[in-house]
Amino acid sequence: QQQQQQQAQQLQQEARAARAQQEQREREALERQRRQQEMEQRQAREREAVRTVLASAPTWRHLHALLASHPEHLGVPELCRMLHRVPALLKGSLLTWRERAELADFLEGAGALLVQQLDVLQAKRRSSAGAEGQPAEREHVVCPDDGVRALEALLSLRYLSSPLMAVLLREVRTSFPLFEAHHFEACLKALAAAGVRPSLSWMTALVESSLPALPTCSLDQLHSLATSLATLEVNPGSDWLVAYLESMHAQQNKGSIGACLDAADALDRPLVTEWLTKLFEQGRSMEGAQKPQPLPAGAQPPASEALQSQPQEEDQQRGMDPAAMPALESIE
């Protein structure tokens, strides 16, 4: 009986020790959870402060200080927005030699950090694609807004020889499938303004990716796209131009299409002439099927005939010889 009592006491002691250990583990878990929550809250406040500075920094030096003090809170979106703000903050400024050196250090530091993070993003994208070559995860692709804004900033600053430009062009190309009409317009407009034409494969990918977006473009966006391509001396090809002309024609009741037609004419006059000829022939066929009555004296000719003569009349008014305006050749 005494032995049984000793065993019972030993079991009770072991049970109390086990409960004490369990309670200790629970307290430690709660303490870790509390610390984790506090750290997440602190990081959230710091990220919010970073976003506030990015949006409201009065000078580029404030952005430089932010880069130096909180690089751990600057991801790809934040760095792209930081670069995007620099040209506007520099507008109208006359920098001293010392300030120019500081600005160069700032751009080099921001560019190096962004290149590092974009390379990590590329590695994740390759890993997610797998051996089957499946498309990359959306979260492993740069947001089109961020990529285009950063590209616009670099082109505006003429910061072209840095490693960042090549890496950024690579990432922007990766995000082409996510582009909308205004992304293609902004991208081409910035390249044309800076006189920078990427590689033939890059431009080909942009042209092919923009093809499905043409029907969603406004007349102003269509004109901007064609004008930018002409400035860069890039011939987008017949498929793109025909889709462009069809999108333009579908919006003829929304405004004047003359500027869009002129922009397409600058890219490939023979193709535009052929497209207009087919359009006029379709108009004649429809008029013939309706068996119109002879025109009375003083009546205007059919609209198709008026349209047919319009390009020639406009060229004569501008003093242009259609034969002296060859189409742009494809870039080698």
C-alpha cells in the first residue's frame, strides 16, 4: 500500500510537471505571437510611412534619404514609383556639380536595388514555370503600371547605359500580355520621345502583343501608336496595320479619322491605298445592290466617290507626291 501511494505521488508530480511544461510552451507561443504581431504592425506602419514619402516627397533628396534609410521596405513597386517621381521633381532645377554627383549616386543605388529585385523576380518566374514551360504566375510579373512608369522615367532622364535599362526592358516585355491600350501607347510614346529603339525582337513582341488591344483604342491612342512607330522607323507589318485601319474605321462616327489615316499612310502608303480601294469598292457594291436612281441635276456624287478623291486632293493641297513617299522598310 505504501508503494502504491508513492507511485501515485510520483504520477501526480509528473502530471504537474507536464502541465507546467505545457503552460510554459503556451506562454512562449503567445509571447512569440505577440511579438510577431507587434513586428507586423511596426512594419505596416513603416511601409505606410514609405508610401507617404513616395507620394509627397517635395524633393528628390527626400527620396534619396528614404532609399538610404529604409531599403528593406522598398520593393519593385516602390522603387518604380520612386524613379517615376524623379523627372517631375527635377523639372526646372539647375543642379550644381555636387548635386549632380548626389543625383547620380541616388539613381545608381535605386537602379542596383531594383536590378537585384527584378533578377529575384525572374528566378521565381522560371521556377514557377516548371519544366513544362507553363506561363509564369501573375505575381511574378512586374505590374504594367509600375514597369511603364519606371521606363518612362529612365527614358526621360536619358539614363540609358545603366544595367537597369536592359533589365527593365526585359521585365516590361514579360508583362506585355497584361498590357492595356494605354500601356502600349505610353511605352511607345516614351521610346519615340527619347529616340530609343529596343531590339527587333523586343519591338516585334510589343507589336504582336498590342494587336488584340487595337479595337479598344481611342482615335487619339491609335494616332499616337502609329506616330510613335513611324518616329522609331518600325514597320509593324500588314496584319497590324489592317487591324489598325479597321479599328479606326469602326470609330469614324466618334471624330475625325484624318490624322489616324495620315499616320498609317506614313508607315505603309501602298497598304493604306489598297485598303481604301477595297473599302470604296465595297461601298460601290452596296450602292449597286440598292439600284439607285439617276442623280438629278446639281446633286452630289456618292459618298464613296467623294472619299476616293479625298486622299488625292489632300496630297495635292499639301504638295505631296504619293509616288515619292515609299513605305518604311522592316528593321534588320
